[in-house]
Amino acid sequence: MNEENIVLHGVAVESSLIDSTLLSILRHSLYQQEQQEQQVQQYYLGNGLPYIYIKSFLK
């Protein structure tokens, strides 16, 4: 393996780690968003408020 191949392999590994990290962040963000939406829905429905109407302002 020459020096050029080693450098390219290093870049590929780094890129893969970045992709993996970004995917984890996006998944966590989506999970948090879903949890927050459930909490908002429970709050409004629990207080007899029209959730669908309120939700239209959040989107």
C-alpha cells in the first residue's frame, strides 16, 4: 500500500464517521421532536383544547 492509498483510506474512514455521527444526531433530533409533539398534544387534549387547530401554527 503506498502513501496515497493510506491517505485516501483515512479520508474514507473519517467521512464514514462523520456520516454516522450526523445520522445519530438526526435520529436523536427526530426522536426529541416526536416526544415534544406528544407532550404538546397531551397538554392540549388534557385541557380540552383543540390540538389540530393549535398544531397548524406549529408546523
